[in-house]
Amino acid sequence: MAWYRRRKSEKRLQALEADKACGNTLSFKDLVARFKSCGIVQGDAVMLHSSLSKIGFIEGGADAVIDSLLACVGENGTVAMPSFPGMGFNADYLKTNTTFNVLETPSRMGLITETFRKRPGVKRSWHPTEPLCALGKHADYLTVTHHLKETPYHDLSPFFKLCELNAKIMLLGVDFNSLTNLHTVEDAVADFKYPVYLKKRVPCRIIHPQGIVEYLTAVHDPAWSKKRRCNDLIPLFSEAGFNKQYPFGKTTCYVIEAGKMHEWMLKNYIEKGITMYTPHGEKTP
């Protein structure tokens, strides 16, 4: 598997170098135009999930993507990104990584997120497996209360607050398997019918600028994580009107309205049993 990932990465780099050699590149100005064509306007709150290599060759790399998105939302806007420190299942990650340093632990969610995390002024929520980074008007609001409850997507989490802001979630070069906000329904419903969290909470230590927090976190059960069928929700969200799809460089960008998505998921969970595990209704996976 590691060999396959390396080979895939090598092919992407070769393709990017070929684009550069042919002058098939995206500048800062091009990126601003692309973001605007996706409906991003001044004052927006935007949550970006991304894969830099899927977009094409970008003059200025990850910084250019960040700068162009910040330019589009303006001084009254907010940009947020996941900055999760683990890849794969968190249950496996936490076997050897129970200390999270808010300022130092790197993001493993792609180069754009790690470049963003290091920017001056960026705020990061205090959560050992699902921290979010934000910059702009609502950065403090999004990040300050994440550690106050055990589950990562609770009503004080940045993900739920993105719903309250009806933020625009952008999936740039990634699919619905990266759509973390799907989890907000699990934490919003009392006695969610599927046991998606392991029963045992994991003790963690969060190191932050003011000191240390001892924290117990809920962890998704890998057996249930394997049952997710997130991409089956794409046509349902599009039909409901809160998911739009745009060309962006060499890839596709989905733009989803977070608040409307949450309301739809909650309603359709109650009425039809629709979740990311059961995208076609009540049938148990």
C-alpha cells in the first residue's frame, strides 16, 4: 500500500512538472477568478478541504491558494481548514499519539492545511484528533470551545458552528469522504441509532499556550468508519439544492452550504434514517 501511494504521488508530480513546462499554470489572479466563479464573496465563512496536487500547477503553491481565498472573503470573512494530526483511523493514531500540542503538532490533511496552520494569526481549536484552524472574523468563535465536550462534533465544536454560520464548505480536489461536517448529525441526535463511537473514551493531553488540559475524547469505531458511503450522498445533496459542483483547474470543486446540509441531514435522519452509513435510508449497513 505504501509503495502504491508513493507511485501515485510520483505520477502526480510528473504531471505537474509537465503542466509547468507547457505553461499550463494557475496564477494568484487565476485562483481568485476560480474562487469567485464558485460563488465565494466578501464576508463569507469558508471551510476548505483540499488536495493541492489535484488542482494543477499553481504559481506560488499552497500560499497562493490561501492568499487568493482570503482575498475573496475579505476582511469580514473567515477561512477555516481541518488540521487533523492523524491519517487513517483515529483509534489507531491514538495508540501512540495521546499528546496534542496546539501550536506544534502538524496537520496531516495536506500541504495547504499545514501551510495555513503556520500562518500568523491563525487560531486552532483544542482537540487531539479533529482540531480546526481558522483565520478572520469568526476565527475565535469557531475554535475556543471545541475541548469542552468529549465528542469532536458536538454543538460547541467548530463544525457545528460552521452550520450556525451557514458557511460554505469547499471540497477542492477531494470527494465527500473528506466532508467532516457529515458527523455533526451524529452528535446532534440523542441516542444516535448507530454505535459509531467506541464505548471507551481515550485520555489525552492537550498542550496549549496557557498550559495543559487533561482530556477524554470519544473515538470513532473503525468498524463503523469502514461502512461510510459518503459519495452516495452527492446526488441527494445536489437535488436538494445546497451542493453545487464547479470545474477548478484540473479538478472539481464541490461547494456545500453547511447549515442547509445539517438541517437536511437531521430531517432525513429522523424521517428516513439517512446517514453517511445508510445514504439510501433505513436499511442497516
